[in-house]
Amino acid sequence: MRIEDTDPARHAGIEYPMEVGAPVFAPIKVLEEKDKAVNVARQNAKLEYDRIMEQAEVLMKQARALQARLDATEMVHSAKFSFNPLHGKTYHLYFDSRIGANVLIQNGPDQWSCGIPGSWTYSMAVKKLGDSTWAVIEDEENTSASLAVR
């Protein structure tokens, strides 16, 4: 039996050879190929998403650090002090309950010869940075001393 088909465009879409001398080929399973392509795309998108999220995490960490510096700067500028703070030097914030305000001084909680005044509570150690912001200094020595004072 002979298959009569004169439309060459139809030959390309048929899953089997139309002529005797045509090369043998296996049909491509389009759905499987689409699934593979979608899976590869998802894997690549997931890698890119993870990379972007890592970058976003770094940026959020930097933003939190900047916000902490701004908060410390506001606390220092609202504090009472009567000297000109130097860049790079560490100072200490205390809360004076008598006046209801923070006080910035040079003595840390372990540097008092006669003890911290009774109405003062140690808050934190801060350092003036080159851009005129203040950074909170995480010092284990100051933290343990502030716990002993309270």
C-alpha cells in the first residue's frame, strides 16, 4: 500500500518516515522536553534567587548597622556634655535619673575612683567616627561592669 501525500510541510510533522529512503528517526517527546526545560529554568532561577537573597541579606545587615549608628548619634547629641568630643575616642553614656537625661563622659564604669554617682545608670560605650556619627562599642569589659553597677 502506498501513501500518497503531496504536502511537504505535512511530512515534517509526521512521526514516521514518509518515503522509502527517508532516514529513520524517533519522535521527540515534546512534553518530556518541555518538562526538562522548565526544570532547568527553575534550577537556574533558584540559584539566581538565592544569590540575590544573599546580597539582600548583606544590604539589610548594613542598613541595620547604619540605623544603629544613627540611633547612637541621636542619643549622644541629645545627651548633656561640656567638652568637644574627639574623633576615634571612646566615651560613655550614662542616664542621670535626677535630670532625666543622658550624660556623655569620658569615664567608663570601671574607671571611677569613688564609684558611679547613685542616680546614674550606665548605658553604653560609644565612639565618634570620622563622618561625625557615633558607633556603639561592644566591649565585654563594659558590659560586665554595667551589669555589676545595676
